[in-house]
Amino acid sequence: MSDIKRFNSDKRLSRAVVHGNTVYLAGITADDRSKGMRAQTAEILAKIDALLKTAGTDKSKLLTATIWISDMRAKPEMDEAWAAWADQQNLPARACVEARLGSPDTLVEIMVQAVK
């Protein structure tokens, strides 16, 4: 049985969990919610990079990404930030859905899985 390692945990959740060679990240949101969709997405993606590094991997090894956005009309802004960040040679399976998020100023949340 593989050990389970948890990173950046608090009373509610772990931001990253590693089981075997699979890395699971929690849904990540921006800290600066005063910014628009593109900027919040860029901040989230930088946080994902840092968490993946902590867990021993990187974005080139993403398997899946689930993206929730508050308004589908703003999806092109999120897609711009995603395209600038993503490893174009190793794109994950991805879904993007509109959802009411945790607060009105939270415009995007992203959750990914990767291998080591």
C-alpha cells in the first residue's frame, strides 16, 4: 500500500495530496479577488505551479483540469491566461463549467491532477 502525503493542510483540507505517483490538488482560487478573470486565473496558475513543485511534479505532467468560472461570457479571458501558462505539448483533459462560487468576487476556481 502506498503512503499518502498531504501538503499545505489546515483544519478543512489539504491543498495537495500525493498517493503513489498521483498528485491531487484541491480547488484553488485567487487571493486577490479585486482583479478580473484573466488576472485571477494567472494567480491561480502560479499557485498551482508552486503546489505541483512541492508535490514533486510540474504542469507538463497534468492529467486533468476542472475549471469553474462565475460567468461563461468571461471564458475567453480565462482561456487567454490558461493558453499562456499551459504546456502546449502536454495538455491535460479539461472541463470548464459555469458555477456560483464561494463568494461573488471569486471568478474562477481550478482543480488539477498530475502524475509525478
